[in-house]
Amino acid sequence: DIAHYTWSYFEAGGPASAKALVMRESLARWAQMLPHQPPVHVYNTGKMNQYQGDEHQLAEHMSEFGYNAFYMTSGLYNGGFDYDAAKEDGVDHLGWGHVGDGYHNVTRYGENESSPERKE
């Protein structure tokens, strides 16, 4: 069993961001009271520096119980593509509705498709 926490998209700004880590820690502690004590895996939509200090401290403290925090866009930023420079040039690869992430323009399934609507 694993407990997944994926609400991090809604934590950016506003009142929810102030309670984000408190709620994550609470979830991890409650999970330890369940019969099988599932580890909590947090999937963040942002990059590592978003909550780095407090998130790192929570992960260090709860890691013995399997707590893990994963930042989806950190891997993309660490790959070498300069997303910030592209955004300054008017192309927000990680923005809503954009096709492609700077590395990939289609999915694996899309590689075999031929469609006039396909974006290059």
C-alpha cells in the first residue's frame, strides 16, 4: 500500500499554501496509524525550490516511514533546457495548453500517428 498526495497544484499561493506542509505531515502521521502503515508519496507539480527548506526537513524526519516528495518539473529543469529563458522569449513550455516540454513534442503513442492537427 502507498498513499499518494497530489494536491500540490492547488497549493500555489493563497491560503492553501500556508497549510500545505502541515497537511502533508498530518497525512504521513495518520498513515502510520493505519493497519499496514503505507508510506506517503507526494507528487508536486512545481520545481524543488518551491518548498525546499521545509519540505526537505519534513522528508528527512519522515523518511524512515517511507515519506517521499517528488517534484515533477525539477527533472525537466535539471535536464539542461532553459525554461526561464524560453518563457522570457514568449514560449511557456510548462504553461497551460502548451504542447511539448522542450524535450518532447508528442507522446510515444503520437509518434506513430499521422494527423493534420498534430503540432510540431
